[in-house]
Amino acid sequence: MSASQERALAAPAHAMAPLERAIHGILAGGIVLSVALMATGLVLGVAQGSGLPRGVVALGELPHALAALWPAAYLSLGLIVLIGTPFVRVVGSIVVFARERDRLYVLITAIVFLVMCLGVALGKV
Amino acid sequence: MAFLAGVFGSMLGVGGGIIMVPMLSLAFGVPIKVAIATSIVCVIATSTMAQTTFVSRGMTNIRLGMLLEVATTVGAVAGGVTAVLVDGRVLQFCFAAVLVYVAWQMSRRGGDVTPVRTGVLEAAYYDPAAGREIEYGVRRTGLGFILSLGAGNVSGLLGVGGGAFKVPIMNLLMGVPLKATIATSNLMIGVTAATGAAIFYGRGYMDPYYAVPAALGILAGARLGPRVAVRLSTRTLGIIFQVVLLVFAVMMILAALGLTP
């Protein structure tokens, strides 16, 4: 074992602050849910012999498509969860900053969230 | 390929759309809009997965990231305004020139910035390669914010996430050590990409046939990338970053000359 590896192993584990714990939890949760949904979609696709579908399911049709076990519906929802995770992360940060009474960062993070929503509404990338 | 993109992107704090979009389009014959949508999903996957490692190790300066996100998101949304004023090809040449200049500046410096305690957005992280805790403060916050506005604006125009700009702004200008810079940039690119991806999904350009396998590959790669990055010496990491910047510059020039889709 090299000296640098030994140092790495001896590294003190980082104690996460509440903000870091919240963000870590939200992101890890988003990944697990998204991968589970995509895996379900892939398994359904193989089971039904349809292969990977082309095109996503529109939001409005999603509930009935999920109930009908369309592979595309599960893959679409998996992608939606993945895309939505950073939005949830920003909202989660606002909550933690509010709990810590950090008004400046509640404001800053709220602006980020509003601009994200504005960007989606305006349809600009 | 997606696995490798995940490893590199998460190691360097960049999304890599500038390489991925032409590659998907040329090598796999993916329609350009679908290629962009796929690449944006990949950026989100890179950022989200890499952050589970960076945040749990205290590498990400979350407050700094949130502050600069205001600048990059506002800049990106305002991108359309600038598009009317400046020719896209001129911008692409300027972008390439800035990338080459930044790579040169980073190589001239050789090592990392010397961390200074400034009392502004101070943070500390443990660097396994150096074997010690690195404490630092942020310098020139105002100028960094203004340049981030510009970076967000240009990235909004050229359809690239702008990680390649965020890293030099934080590292060279604001005095944030390279590893903390990469982790923080990685957090920020997720926000811009999520906004873009939501729009592309709504317009029907998302194709699970490409997006799902790419996302799964990236997620696996981005689990490995940050673990490699924190162990590498800052010098090695810096050199890899400079090479990638030069590749980005070449891609931008090719795009400006109309040689890539």
C-alpha cells in the first residue's frame, strides 16, 4: 500500500453539516428513484418484447400509461425524476437556509429557483 | 462511451456537451435537437451523482455555488437578448480564444492557487492527495459574480453549460482551490442543465432510446470520477483540465467554421 493510500484511509470522515446532509439525501434519493423507474421500464420493455421505445410520454398521459404498464411511461417518469432532482435540491436548500435563519441565502436560493422556473416558462435554454 | 463521459465530466466539473453533442450527432446519427436533449440529461446525471460524493466529503462550497448560480441562471435566461446583438460565429471564436487563454494561464501558474483566508464564504476540506485539511476564503466576489453573469449569458447563447468558464473564474480569479472549484462547478451545472432539460422534454425532443442508456452509463461513471479526482494531485488534475479546455477550444472553432453540426 502506498503512502498516499494510507493517508487516504486515515482521513478523518467528513461530518456533514445539515445543509450537506439535506442535499446529499435529496440527490441520492432522486438517483435511486430514477434508476428504479428506468430499470422497471427496461424490464417491461424486454418482457413485452417491444425493445426501447422512441419518444417520451406527455405529462397528461402519464398516469394512465403507467397504469397500463407501458415501458415508455416508466422510462419517461425516470427521466422526469432525474430532471426534477436539481429543482428539488434547490427547494430543499431554501428550507435548510430558512431553518438556519440565514435570510440572505434564503433570498439568493429563492432567486435561483424563480429564475429556473422563469427559464422553463419562457422556453429558453 | 457514456460511462467514460461520466468519469471525465465529474472529475473536471464540466458537462462536456460541446463534445457529446457532435459525437452523438455524427457517430450515432442522432438528430441534433435530440442529441442536445440527451447531452443535457447526461449533465444532470453527472452533476447529481458526483455531488453525492463531493458533498459528503465537504468539497462543495454550497453557498458560493448558490450565489454564482444567481449570476449564471440570470445570464442564461438573458442569452436571447445578446443573440440579437452579436453574431454567433464571432462569439464562438471569442469563446475558443478565451479557452486557450485560460489553459495558458493555468499552465503558467503550474500548481494550484495558494489558499488565503479572506473571511468571505470560507470553507475547508480534507485533501487526501495532500494529506491535509485545506482552508480557504473567496476573493474578488463581486468581479467573479459579474463574470459569471457573462459566462451564463454566453452559455445560454451557445447552448453549452459553461463549466469550462466556471472553473477558471472560481479558481484563477476567486482563489478557490482547484478541487473545491471542480466540486462547486459540478453542483452549478446541474441547475442550468435541469432548466434546459425541462424545456426540451416539454418540446418532445427527449428520446428514451438514447437518453436512458446514456443516463445510466453516466451515473455509473460519475460515481467513479469524483473518487479519482480527489485522490489525484492538484497538478495532475490541472493538466488534465488544461488539455480538455484545448479540446473544447478546437471543437468551438470547428463549430464556428460550420464543420460540426
